Amino acid sequence: MNHIAPGARAGIYHYDEIDRRFVGERVEQFRRQVERRLSGELTEEEFKPIRLMNGLYLQLHAYMLRIAVPYGVMSAVQLRKLAEIGRTYDKGYGHFTTRQNLQYNWIKLEDTPAILNALADVDMHALQTSGNCVRNVTTDQFVGAAKDEVVDGRVYAEILRQWTSLHPEFTYLPRKFKIAISGAASDRAAVRVHDVGLLARRNEAGEAGFTFYVGGGLGRSPFIGKLVREWVAEEDFVAYLEAILRVYNQYGRRDNIYKARIKILVHELGLEKFKAEVEEEFARLRGPKYRLDPAIVAEIRTHFAPPPFEDLPETSSALERAKAENPAFANWVAVNVAEHKAPGYAIATISLKPPGGIPGDASCDQMDVIADLAEQYSFGELRVSHVQNIVLAHVKQDELYALWQKLDAVNLGTANAGLIGDIIACPGLDYCALANARAIPLAQAISARFADPLRQRTIGELGIKISGCINACGHHHVAAIGILGVDKKGTEFYQITVGGDPTLTTAIGDILGPAVTEHEAVDAIEAIVEVYLANRTGESERFLDTLARVGHGPFKERIYAAD
Amino acid sequence: MPSPDGTLHAITANRLRDGVVVFLGAAGAWVESFADAALLTEAEATTALAAAKAQAERDQFGVDLYAFEVESENGAALPVKMRERIRTLGPSVRLDLGKQAAA
């Protein structure tokens, strides 16, 4: 194999020989399975679960290959490889997903082994991106950089990757299983809407431990994860998770796909009974075999050592000058740049949501530019966020202006992170075989309607999320304004919800009223925004706060008054 | 011949090797353009679909075969549902991709 390791970059886990051999063997195994399918030795019924275990779906227009980006973190070398694959085997672009992964939409089955080989060359694969297994663990896109971080979630996400990849008990779970970790004061990973949501914390002695939420999830039956244990010590991290998964494996339903997720088990069993079952299993497992050895944690932590930051002053006079001279840049800094734990550095979000654009899509040329900029400005490392943007986590404040200029030149300088234009949208009926309605065109129309950067700033923090079906890949349930596409006798309609919240104050949005047509939807969203602006007590009162204070009435009245 | 209610049907699949959307043509051959698809009554579609499924599996040609409804609009055949309209053309948000790009 012509191996091109990512190199000694900041925050990238480096494969060892065991990792490399494992991925190589899986690629070779799948190559033979594809050959057997194409020769007729395997039927489609036999082959389908195999291809899904390798991230290969069949969608509306072609095969779709979902590539795992472990905890959303990758190197510039890896992104450049993704761009190369997109050009060679797809149609020159990729789609970054709400699971911090990347999807190609136009893949040929016969090309897939070669693609997986190319991925393996840069320590990547498509495993655990489909099927009833523990999926790619997600985390905070600011991990390892955020000023409010307490524990580095990458270390534990990587431990989970290694623990789950070949775990014989977790390959045929009742249903897929999603884990998210946040180690910061602010939850940017939507932990309480995952099967298991983990808050990494420190006790008074400074030791790392975890708060466990279980049974969260979106989809047909949305649930907020329930607190199962306030504190699990680091050494028990794996044992406690294993206990949860064993209880799920034993009691989770396999007879009804709509009732197979752990959220239904927790709901039907009842929280206290579920906790008792987990504690009983945990007591059985706890011991030397399942103890997470501090030496292993320390070894993995070395992969995520801080990059060689320069000793810089807290603030940058060059940055302040550039902001004073260029209002558009100043706006981008105010909206897309977050505080870094290291003095003189900043975290920059690259929005993949230009007005009228397709959320999460990036051309291969843009990927190459981002890879170059990651090398030039952020130690060769970047992140995919669950809101479908890219993050350069370690940029010198002095260099933000140069970075923004280069981003702006390739339509990547949009200033809308966290604002109304920063819309999550699933691929919807334009690509997805499960969808009932299109999601992307509505996202494009809304972002175009609210394109004015000043208007977006005036509106402030307001997330819109759109799903093309009840599976809720677009996270519409936890959006301040959520939109669900539905099919009514062959016509696309859109159901609007308000009041959802993906952060630690998690809330599922309420349906505002009857679904509206595609034509009416953008006006309805604008009407909601106008009601909010007219009712808020001041700029500091967020949409969710105004909604909580005034209730649904004024919004309903405005949208449905004519009915 | 259309169904008693006038509805016609066509049969579609994804080609196994590359996933490309194909339609069952007039002579039982698979075609890439919906314009060349055979338009069948419901009874004809049921029979043709069963035969096509068996043949496709024998030949390792196509997967996910199914029949869908077609209506006539201004004299031209058009899938009734948005899903098949998008399959016959390509993504509505990327007119440079899919079958519509080659048209």
C-alpha cells in the first residue's frame, strides 16, 4: 500500500500498524465481496447488509458512500484526498453531514474498493457509518481549542472508536447507536438527542469523569436523553457504556424497526428500571478487565497534544486594525470567530451556507483551498461540525484577515455561523431514497431571503433546521424554527415547529399549525421572524426567550390568520 | 393500454454495477432515458415487474426494481410523484447533474 500518513499534525490520531492492518483487511474483504456480487455469487439480499457495513447506500440517482470522519476531525492531507476522490470517482463535490461525516452522491459499486483503498492510504474508511452498530462518535467541533473546555472529548471518542470497531457484541445491535461527547461548558454537540450523550467533566480533585444521558434521539419519536448517572469515573468509562449496550442488546426490540432504538427501550422500561438493569450489569462488568487503564488514556492523549502554539499576547492589534478598515471582515469576525484557549489564537468557522447555497456541500476545489488554508493557518488540521460547517480551530488572530480574504475569494467567507442563514438541511428528496419532500430548495430560498448580513445580525441567534422526512437527519425537532417536509397526495408540504433547542437546555419544538406549501413556507418563516422582532424586549432577548414569554399565539395568528 | 382509471405505469431500477437509474424499455431492454421507457397498464406492469426482477437477479443487472405511476401532461408522459420526476431528471438543485445534464 502506498501509505501517506497524515503526519505529525495537531489533534489527529495516527494509525498504528494494528489500525492499518485492520482497515486494509476490511478493504480487501469488501473488494472480494463486490466481486462476488458482480459475478452473481451473492444475491442482493445477501449483499445489501454487507455494503451497508461499508457505508455504501443505494439512493435515488446512484450509490452513496458515507465516509467516516472520526469525531469530525481530519487533516489537510485527508481532506485533499477526499477532494481527489470526489474528482476521480464522483462529480466534483461532497456533502458534509450532521454526523460530521462526508457523503459522495454518485458512486459506482465497481469503483468502491478502489475508493476505500484510496481512503486507507490516508487512514480513513467508511466503517460504522451505516448498519446497526455504534456509529461514528461525534463531538464538539471546537474540541481541544475552546476557551470553555474542561475535558478534551477527542481522547474518549477515539477510545470509543477503538473499543467499538471490532466489538463482537455491537455489530448486530437492535438498531443503529449514536454517541456524542461534549467536554465544554457549552454543548455544541447536541448530546441530549443522542442514544448516549456524554458530558465530560472534572471533579474537585481534577479527575475526569462523565455524566451519562441515555435514550435521546430524534426521528419519528423524538426524546430528550434522560440522566442515568451523574458521575462515572474515567476508569469505569468503558465498563459503564458496555453495561448500557448490553442492556440494550438484551432488551431492545428487534421485531419493529420503529421501536428498536434505545430511546423506546428507556421509555417503555421506565427510567428507574433501566438504570437498575444498567447498574446490575455494570456491577458484573466492573473489574480489571474493563478498567480503562490510565496508561492507555495517556497514550491516546499524546495524539491530541496541543500544537506548538507561539507565545502571543491575548489580543492582536493587527486584527483590530483590519476590523476597523473592513466592515465585512469585522462582521465575519463577530459572527464566525470564537475564543480560543491559547492567547493570541482564535477558532474560525468556515460557513458552507452561502446565501442561496446548498447547506453542507463543498466542491473539490473548495476542499483543496480549505486543506491549503488549514496547513497555512491551523497546523494542518480541521473539523466538520454537526451543523455542516468546517472549522479551523487554531488560527492566529494576526492572520484572521488574510484567512478571510482567501476564503472570501472562493465563496467561503460567509458570515452567518449561528444566525438564520446557517441552516441545517438534509439531502432530502433531491438525493435521498427515504425522503418525502425536498429540503435543500427551501434552505436555499430562506437563506437567499435573509442574505443581508446586517439583517441577520439584527435577528441574532436563530437556528433553522430542515428535514425531508420524519427520520429527522436535518434535526428539525431541536431547531428554534424547524421544518419537516411531508408528502400530501404527491405534493410537498412543510410542517413548521418552533421552540426546539439542541443545547443543554434541550427542547423538542412544538408544531405551530397545519403544514404550508413550498410557496408559502418562506413567507411563513419571514412572518415568524417579524413577529419575534416586533415582540422582543430588546436585542439581547433571543428568539427562544421571546417565544417562551409570549407563547405561540402571536406567531400562529400571523401565519394562519387568513385561514 | 392504460388502466381503467387511465393511469399508466413504468418500471425503474438502479443498475447494479454503477447505480445509474434505468427504465424498462419497450422491447424488454433496459434504457437510461425515461423518454424510452415502456408505458404499461397496471396489469402489464405487474407481470413485467415480476419478470424483470427475476431476469435482473439472474443477469446481475439491476436492483431495487419497482413500478411507478405515469400521467400525461401536454401530450408528454410524466411521473406522477416528485420522487420519480427527480429520478428521471436529477437533483432539482443541481441542473448540471444527472440525466437532465445530458439532455
